[in-house]
Amino acid sequence: MSTYFPSGKGLESHRQWHVVDATGVPVGRLASGVAQLLMGKLKPTYTPFLDVGDHVIVINAAKVALKGNKADDKMYRHHSGWPGGLKETRARDLLAKNPERLVELAIKGMLPKSKLGRAMGSKLKVYAGAEHPHQAQQPVVRAVAAK
């Protein structure tokens, strides 16, 4: 009897859809739980160099929790490439203006930094409210530990 080893073929048919409610969950705990689902680390068929993860829908991103002083101290930076082109945004402002982006950055920061990580990140859908257009995929509700 040989050991099962997943290949790149047929993995798309085994993907599930999960819905995660971000209400009151700290950003880091939410991001680590969702990253595990996207990578497929909770599956027995997990292979580090294959994308065996599932699709994840995060709802209520606007109600995510920022613990401690992170709302004022944490800065999100990007640079335009031009002199003086550094843009900084506080976590509090980003949560108020674009909560989907805040959650996306946290989750994608926990994925591999390669083509494989970008493929895993493309299966993430984040919505600020409780509504999402993916009911046809029959997503399963998953809970992330909120401490």
C-alpha cells in the first residue's frame, strides 16, 4: 500500500468555501486562522509546495477588533517610487476608511511570499458588512477563536 501524495491535478474539485465572521475578533487571530484555511494546513492532504487550501469569505471586516494601542501606533506604509512619495496611514484611519484592506493586508502578510502565496491570496474575499454574493457556492460557517 502506497502513501497518498496529492498532485496538481484535480485539486480544484476538493476546494470548499468557508465564511468567517470577523465581529469582535482581534486582527492577528483572524488573520492566522484564515491563513491556515487558505493554505490548507488543516487538511490531511497538506503539501507545502501545492495550493491545497480552500476559499474563504470574511464578513463584518468593519467590526474587527484592534487590541492595545494598535489603533494609534500601527502604521501602514507604501511608497509611490518618487522622491517624497511615502504615504502613511494609521490603523484607526484605515479601519474607518477601508476595513477590507486592513484585513486583507493582515491575512496576506501571513501567506508565503511567492507565486504560490499570491495564488492562495486570490481565494480570499473580504466584505465590510454581513452580506456577500457567494451564496451559490454553499459556504460553511467557520469560527475563529476570539480571545
